[in-house]
Amino acid sequence: MAITKEMPIGEIVQTYPQTVKVFLSHGLMCIGCAAARFENLAQGATAHGIDVDELVKDLNAAIGNGDQSQN
């Protein structure tokens, strides 16, 4: 299963703990905040001025799914 822009941040971190480093490297520090439970990846990235396509690409690389940035 690939990580997509529509997935909740909290679900990504819970399912793939290895992604924490990727979130931090992109400057998305709110992975443990209350909003991460319901905010999807696109919403969180946009709110923090982060390129969501690059983030999705790097998250999928961290879980071994290669470039899935268009999902």
C-alpha cells in the first residue's frame, strides 16, 4: 500500500513509524499533535508550506514503495 495525500498523518505515522524522520526532515513537526489524527497529509503539508508531492515521494521511498507522488 502506498502513502497518498489523502491519508491522515496519524495513520501514516502509526502504520509506518519509519516515516517520522521524513516528516521531521521536511519540517512537519506536528506529527504527534491532536490535528494529526484527523488532518490528512495534503492539509498538514499545505498548512506548513511544505511541497506535498515531494513529501509523498519521500514517505513512499521510506516505506519501500518508490515514487508514488501522483497518488
